[in-house]
Amino acid sequence: MINRTAWFEDLQKNISDLIARSPAADIERNVKGMMGQAFSKLDLVTREEFDIQTELLARTRIKVDALELQVKAMESRLAALESPVPAPAGAAAGSAAGPSAGLPPASTPL
């Protein structure tokens, strides 16, 4: 009499062989092949490539944010340098007596 374990193994082998020779296996191989061709025509990336690009984008975003802060700081320093410096109190009175001091206004006839 055949051992039950051996009988189950033999049954499993026969079923596997039957499935491998069946049209279902051919259909599965054909569908996989067609899908592989369709995916190869598409511009797809692997998960690993996607994760690498995501990490690279995050690091780049951090650098861009830091550079934006530096630009704002430089712009404020430049604005401070370009803003008129308040003149000392004594210089304000003397500034009216510049190179045109003593000349009549341009609109008055001579």
C-alpha cells in the first residue's frame, strides 16, 4: 500500500504537470509577455529609482530654502546700504547753500 504522504506528493506533482501543460499556463505566459512589452513602451521607473529621486528632491528643497533665506538677508543688507543716511543736524542747514546758492531761481527774469 502507498504511503499517504507519497500519494499526496504524487497527486500534487500530477496536478502541477497538468496545469503546466494546460492552456491556462500558455495564456498566463502570453499575458505576462504582452504586459511586459506594454510596460517597456511606457516611460516607467522602478520603485528604487523613484525613491532615490524623492530623496534627492527633498535634499534639493532644503538647499533652495536655505538659499532663499540667504538672498533675503542679502537684499535687506543691500536695502540698508542704499537707504539715505540721515545727515547730521548741522549739515542740514548748510546743504541749502550748495553750488547754486546765491543764484536767482531759474523762473525769475534777470
